[in-house]
Amino acid sequence: MNKTQAKGINPTSKKRGWGLEKPLCLAIPAKVVELNYPEATVAIGGVARRARMDLLPDVSVGDYVIVHAGFAIQRLDEKEALKTLQLLSEIAGHQGPEDP
């Protein structure tokens, strides 16, 4: 077994695309809209969620963060966050090969 296979990646598999046999975690920017450290309310696509800010002690309202498993793990530059959200929106608009 090589390192790629040990990580659950099979380059010849067609099961989930990109040769991955396990689902991926998609990192989507979330905007901090309310902060009561160590918890915050973040907005993701118009949906409010609670997230822990323990790993980002200097986060502020208005910052964009990446949330994984309920914890903000990285702060993002607003320009980069908005660019990522735009790209995700464009991808979501493409339904598949049957689209004209």
C-alpha cells in the first residue's frame, strides 16, 4: 500500500470523483455577525450558525472565518472570502452535464 492509498485516496476509483473514496469537507467562508467570545454567530449563505472561536482569540464582528466541526479554524481576508463565495455560487449554478 502506498501513501496515497493509506490516506484513503485511490487514483483509479470513480466512486466519488477525483479518485476519492471518502467524502470531502468543503471549507466555506462564514461571516462573524455576533460575538460573545468564545462563541459567535456566523452567517453562511444567509443561514446563522453558532461556532466556537477558541482557536481565533482576536476575531472580530465582520471577519470571515472557516468553520470546521463547529470551530472557527482560520480567518480569511474579506476580498478572498468574497471571491471564494462567488466561485462557489457559480459552481452551484451548474447542475450537471444535462445543462444547456
